[in-house]
Amino acid sequence: MALLEGKVAIVTGAGRGIGKAIAIQMAEQGARVVVNDPGVGPDGAGHDNGPADQVVAEIVDKRLAAVANYDSVVTMEGGESIIKTALDSFGRLDILVNNAGILRDRMIFNMTEQEWDDVISVHLKGHFACIKPATVLMRQQRYGRIINFTSESGLTGNAGQANYGAAKAGIAGLTRVVARDMGRYGVTCNAIAPRAWTRLTATAPAQQRGVRSGGRRPRLPDAPRREELEQLAPEFVAPMVCYLASDHAWNVNGQIFWVYAGTVALLSHPLPSRTIFKHRMWTLDELSDMVPQMMEGVRNPAPPADDLDVPGRAEPEPQPQAAGQ
């Protein structure tokens, strides 16, 4: 039997990219799928029914079940309408995948209030707008699977993405809380931090994509080679989403997974890594002495430029000169 046979799933932002790959694989695994996508641009502007309709047509052509929904996740009314589409079309809801997203990248000192609000609304509020009505149903039926989408930007930080990173960090926290709220009712909530070559990735400047790798992982190139595109295909993310949506993952709850290419990594929750302690309040003199010791070897992700006069920065030790100089 297919992994999701008899289940009803909603996938937001399913008209393209990762969402499309998830919707198609869920349908292939037996789920009846609501393909939600208002067809906006990468920055959230515009509206087009075409992307959702095309994915539905692709699924139906395979003699599988899907319907389109074009509502935006940025309002509670939109979220409720998306959930209602599943009930009206298929009579129930088992799986909610919150994938919809946009980008409005800008350095923090240039970011406008509107750019901040728009990204927070789509990502963070958009998750809540769908999760709230979905959990009412899932609590009543004592069953459900919620899969959220966070990002490396929210977990480790990316330059130029204050709005996106804040939203994605919030989604990680939301995931952990929903897992605790709903676990007793047989409902799990997990999150995925994906890496894939999509139209959103392609909109980021090459320099920023390099920053996002943190210098520790391969950069996403301007024009990826064929083999790189294959490894970064959105389809690589879909299997883990389908697994988390299945009955096999009944005891996986409140976790965050990093998924790309052939990699599935369980990410650790924030925990103390180094601690200084005393029985009384620390004095400022003591902290000035002890904190640098505690921070020894800890990397500053964005140190000030070498030619910047930084108060408190130690001057480099003078190098001994060779004899005769």
C-alpha cells in the first residue's frame, strides 16, 4: 500500500519548486492533495491561478486526486479558506505542509517597514494562519501531521535577510511549541530546513548565496552545472516530508531536519555549550576577565574590517625583526 493511502494533504506554495515536488509525491503516495498557490512573484506581488492549476493537472493526468486553492496565507481568512477547501473537497484533513514563502532581501540598514512586514506575514503569520484552523480539526480527530519550513537563514543567519531570518527562526520556535501543544492528541509537528535550487534561490545575488554557505559548505553558483542542479533539485526534499507525514513517523515530534541532495540531518536544539558560574552576582570586572576566556575559539561570523579602529580590540603583537634589519 502507498505510504499516504487514504490521507488528505494540504501543501501551501505548491505551484512551483519544493511545494510542487511535495504535492506530486504525496499524490503518488496515495494522498488526495490541496495544491495551494496564489501564483505570486518571488517578492509576493501579483496573482496567477496558473501554477496551482498546472500542478493539479499534472496530478490528475496520473489518475490521482488533487484540487487547486488560490488563497493567500497572510490572513486568517485565507488560512481558514485553505483548510475549508480540503474539507469541502475530500471530507477531512490529515496533513498540513506549510511551504509558502517570498523574499524581500535587503541589508538591515536599508530594509523598509513594508519589506519587513510582508515577509513576516507570509512566512511566520502564514504558518499560524493555517496551523490554527488545522489544529482545531486535528485535535478533534486525534490525528494529524504538520510539517513546517524553516531555513538555515533563521538557524545560523544570512546577511541581508533580517526579515526572512527572523520569520524562519520564529517558525522553528513555533514548531517546537505546536509539537508540545498537540502531541497529546496524536498530532506531530516537525520542520525542515531545505536547500534546493528554486526561483527564490535564483533571485539572490551570487555574493549573498556565498555568504549563506558560511564558507563551510559549497556555494550555490550563478549558473549551476547540470550535476549540481540535479543534486539541488527540489525533488530531493519531498521524500522526507512524505515520511514525516506518514504513520511511520508517529513518534517524531518537535524536531528540525536539514534536508538537501542525499542529506537528511537532525539538528540539535539550542543548548548551553559553555558556562561560567558563581554563587553571587558577577561584577563587570569579573565578566571582563571571564567572558573572553569562555569565548576563546568561538568564531565571530562577521568581524569588523582590519582597517577599522575598534575600541577594545587588542593591537597585534609586534613581530621580531631579523638581525641586521
